[in-house]
Amino acid sequence: MTGGGEPDFEEFVAARGPRMLRVAWLLTGDAHQAEDLLQTVLAKVWPKWHRITADNPEAYVRKALVNTHASWWQRRWRGEVPHGKLPDTVAAPDPYDAVDLETFLGAAVRRLPARQRAVVVLRYFEDLSVEETAATLGCRPGTVKSQASKALKALRAQVPAAMAEGGARDDRGR
């Protein structure tokens, strides 16, 4: 390490930055908020970098992303939420009404409570084990399992409704 750990930090950001940005995007659901979240976390960890590199820096930054996002989520005003469907003003059917399954699932994941969303992102998008996820979130493996179960149940409940509306389709076009 030379210069107070700055080259190691720059190497880490260059190598792991895109992956950490993906985690941030999956947590926030918005590219701009994800960039803000990642920059905030990197600004927080940079002064401590010489201490962090002795452990697992990727796990430390991932945990900082989850914790910072949770604190943002608790303080954020969520604004107005529409509670009804507006009537169609166009007589012709829109050929783009079909919702892509990936887009639908992204929106469904973002509707989950923050803790469940973090578990889903870490377990299924980051492919961490139950134990690694528990260590990142600072909880027991049983909590990860129960939160994952609740999240998957909520997601499964939303998918059939979307498919019945003709929104999401499977690989066979159904």
C-alpha cells in the first residue's frame, strides 16, 4: 500500500465498481439514486480504506450499501401514490402494453419492504449464501431464510396477476 491506500482504493473501485453499482441499482431501482448511493458509500469508506482492506473490502462496501440505503429509505418521503387506474383515452390498443417480465419483476422487487428487498438482492442477484447474506445484513441465517420466503411469496402472488392481465409472458410467448 502506498500513499495511504489510495491506489488500492482506486483499483478496487475500477475492478468492483460496476458490480457495486449493480447492487445499488437493484436496491434503489433508479440509476441516478444508485449512483448517488454508491458515491456516498465510497466517500464514507475511503478515509477508512487502510483498515478495511485487511478484511473483505467487497463485503464491507456491500454492507455499507445496504445500510446506507436502509437509512435513506427510512427518511425518504415517498410522495403521492396512485390508487386507481386512469381510463384509457386512446381507442386503438397499444402494441407496447405487454410488460416485459424482467421489468415487472424489477418493479415488484422495489415494492418489497427494505429488509426483504435487501435479502432478495443479496441472495438471488448477488448469489450470496444464506450465511454470507446474514453476515452482510448483521442478522441470523434463519432471519435471512424467513425474509427470503416472505419476499418470494409476495413476488409469486404478483406474477400470476400480471400474467392474467396479459402483461408478463413466459419464454414461450404465453
